[in-house]
Amino acid sequence: MSIASDAPRVQARLRPMWLALAAAVSIALWLVLEQALQRPIHPQFAEMMMAARSMQVASRVLWMEKDARGLTPSAQADPNRTGMIGQEYTPITTTIGELPAKRTATNPDFAAALVRQIASLALARGTPVVIVVSGSFVGGDVAAITATETLGLRPIVIASLSASMWGANEPEFNLTDMLATLRERNVIRTRAVAAVLGGGGAIGGSMDADSVAALRRSAARDGVPIIEARPVAAVIDALLTRINAAAGNARPGAVINVGGALIGLGSCRESHEWSPGLTRKSLPCSDGTPGLAMRLAADGLPVLHIINMRRLALEWGLPFDPTPLPIPGNNTAIYGSAKSAP
């Protein structure tokens, strides 16, 4: 009787113990799985967030300025109200352009992605970085400048002022004006060291006299010298002289080319075959005139080529043409471990 009467009490004591053990094992497995799936943040996470926040501020500033001037595009063209999208066509529009690609470059996470790419070069703070910007890709221009400044590098900006469709193509609020506005509002610090008019021959070909005059007025207001020479090779030589003077005794650490401006890519057949993204190899020029990117790459500089946004978005893990724009910091493909970098 004694043995039989004790059995239920033994089972009652064992059952909670097994339940507690099973619970502990379950929690341990959950923690292990969570750790395995979790991607640690990138070492430059703070800088990425700063660059992304700067892009957000830039959007607000440019939208408000355009709104005050009566220049805001339609809601269909710029649904995220970035202020970085222009009109379909204006007198300083020189080529066709893909609207979804231009909207993709306005994503604040794009600036963070550029921080990630540039940081992989391990450049010392204060190193000059040449940035060729184009009126065609305002989002890419602002992202490149903010990313470089956030990393403590020294941007040397060369600008091509004409634009393709949906770019900075308002004659009275062109790329020079937009960058000047951002600098005046302390969003960026850098002023271009030189500019070209863009268009045919990079000297305003295909633009009317009034448009060229508007671009010249904007550059003069901001103290940016416009380089005009023939042929294109002479323009490139003059721009390289400006770059060398701005760099001083320091050797640039990289070149960032935004868009397909003639001064950036040149007219070589090979330059148009340049893959988007970061590359450390130079290309030959079998025919035509090499642009700044090709000339600087020949000197051993790595090139970050911002073009073909569909491909870049796919390779870097960015959404293509998102509405609404993502909240910075949530995209693990951008902000996650450096080990997973492309």
C-alpha cells in the first residue's frame, strides 16, 4: 500500500521538472536560431544613418524651395515629394531619361549604400574624392556628396549642368542652384570647383541661348567657374587641372561618377560598357575621347559608377522605385554585416 500510494506523488514531482526542462530547451533553440538569422550591423552603421538622414533633410529643403518657386512636379512624377525630380521636358533637357530610375536614387538608403561602398576602400579621413555630378541624377548627386562628407572625406565636385528628362532641368533652378540651396541650409558643405554647360560637346550644344545664359547666371551667383573649350579633350584637360589644384599635394583616393555626362564617361566606346558599381580596373579607349572617370582610373583610382539604377538596386539590395520611401536603418542588405557586402 505504501509503494502504491507514493507513486502519484513521484509522478507529480517529475512532470513539472520535465516541462521546465523542455521549456528551457525550447528557449535555447529559439535563441540559437535567432542569433543565426540575425545580421550584425555594419561597422559604419552610424555614418550610414547620418547620410540617409541628410538625404531626407535635402528632400524637404528642395521640395520647399521648389514649392516656393512654383516648380513642384506632378504627384505622379514625384509621389514621395523628394524635390529631386524635375519636369519631363524643358529648354535645358538634352536627353531622354527613365523616371523610375531617378526616383530610385532619391531613396535615403541609397546614400547609406554609397557609404558602405566607399567605406570598403578604407580611405583615410581628409582624402580627396573626385565626384562628377550631373543634372540628370539629382538623387545620386546628393547621395554621393553626403556619403563622402559623412565619412570625413574631401569631395572635389565637377558638375555638368544640363539634364536629361526628369532631372534638374529647370533653367532658373538648375543643379547649381539646388546644390547652393543645400549648402546654404547646411545640408552639404561642398561647392563645385568647376562646371560645364553639358549638352553637345559639354559646351551647351543643343541648348538655346536663353538656357545657356540661365546656366551661366546660376554658376556666377555661386562662384563656380564654367569651363568652355574645344575639343572635348581640352575640356577634360582643363577640368583635371582644376581637380589637381583642389587636391593640392594629396592624391585623390577614388572617383565617383554619377550619370552619363560626357565629361565623366567621355566618348570612348569602352566607357559606355563600364559596369555600374565599384570597380578597381581601368578601361582602354580604342576610339574617342576618355572622360574624367577613365582618365582617373588609368592613374589607378577606383571608380564608383552610379548608373543603371535597376541593376544597382538589384545588386545592392535596394527596392526599385519604392513608394513610400523606406525608413532608414531597416534594410539589412545595406546596414547589415560587412561580411555580406557585395
